[in-house]
Amino acid sequence: MGERFGRKGKKVREQYFILRWEGRSVNEKRILLVEDNPDDEALTIRALKANNLRNEIVVARDGAEAVDFLFGTGAYADRDTANQPELVLLDLNLPKLNGLEVLKKIRSDNRTQLLPVVVLTTSDEDRDRVDSYRLGANSYIGKSVNFEKFSESVRQLGLYWLSLNIGPPRS
């Protein structure tokens, strides 16, 4: 509980609710955002925060960095890979390894094959959608150029994947 001052200087009590699932609060659930465009990265983080999704966000700026993070290699060799993100937001048009290659690696490894992966991209190509689903994407969302629409999409995906969805048990 906290206090703040509302209109006319009167104290207003705020209640803070933390959703818990399997002993972890929603805010403790980590998101891996795989995005090479700094503007899209900032827009996505802004939309998450605007919708009170205060989860830890790890940003990988290319496909190779995403794979290193998930599998504890390269710059992330010391990372505990048992602590995987709860959700991967994956762009398709990435340097080094494209999003489809990253998705293929995620689905081909027992440690990550059940991670929820939402493709979040500007691509509206039918082929990209089909390939994403064929390779195991859980969802495919187009990035809207309208911030309000994009923010609403991010709110809904955060609510679903971080609050409502019941994933497989962690080993």
C-alpha cells in the first residue's frame, strides 16, 4: 500500500497487487526481447511499461546474441540456463541469425523447446507467418505503426502469456 495525492490535494490510497503463479510473481517472470532496431526496442519497452508490465526485460540485439543468452554460450557462458525467460518476443529480420533460424534452434533443444515464442515483427509476408508457425511459434503479431494499437497488442500479449497462460512445469 502506498499513498499519493490526488486532485485537490487529498490523500489517495493506492493498493499494489502482485499476481503470483507457481510461487513467482508476474513481475519476476523475465522477457527476452530479440530486436535489432533501437526504435522498435524502445517502443516495445515503452508499451510494456505503459501497460504496467514491469517484468525484467533482457534485450538481445541480434539472433546470435539471443541464442548465446538462451544456451549460455559466448558472452553468456556464465549464465544459469535453468533460469530461462518466461516469454521470448522475437523479431524476424535480425542480423547474424534471422528470427526463423533462432526459432529453429529454440525448438530443436530440450532446454528451450517449450518456451513460449511470440513473433513480433513488421513483416506481413504470408511466407513468414507460415514458416513461423511451422517452426513452432506460439503466436505471430504484426508491429503496428500506431502506438496506441501496438501498446494494446503488447498489453494483451503480456496479460495472456505472463498472467493467464499456464505453461509446462519447470524441471
